[in-house]
Amino acid sequence: MVHRGKPLWRRSSRCGNESECVEVAVCEDRVLARDSKEPLRSSVQFTAPVWTRFLRAVTQGALEGS
């Protein structure tokens, strides 16, 4: 989602009050991800299908130990 021309960043509710989280924003045809500790640095961009595959791999534990 976009708010006033800027990405609307969200972080997981599991993050709590921690500052070391990944923030995500959905913009048109892509998903943006950034480090919450350094929000002014460039974000990483994914297409929606690639982001979905990434989330599936994380959920299934396929990236553990990588």
C-alpha cells in the first residue's frame, strides 16, 4: 500500500518493541523489504510471486542453516 506517495511500511507483530526487524511494504507490482534499524538505506525489491515463494520457504523451514 502507498500512503501520500510513499510506501506504507509494516513489521511483524512478533517483532514487539524490538528494533531489529524486517519491514515490508507492498507497492503496485512489487514487495519491498528493509532493515528497520536503517530505514533510510535502500530496500530490497521482489516481485509478488518471488516474495510468496520466499515466505513459503521460510514457513517450511527450508532456509534454516543456510
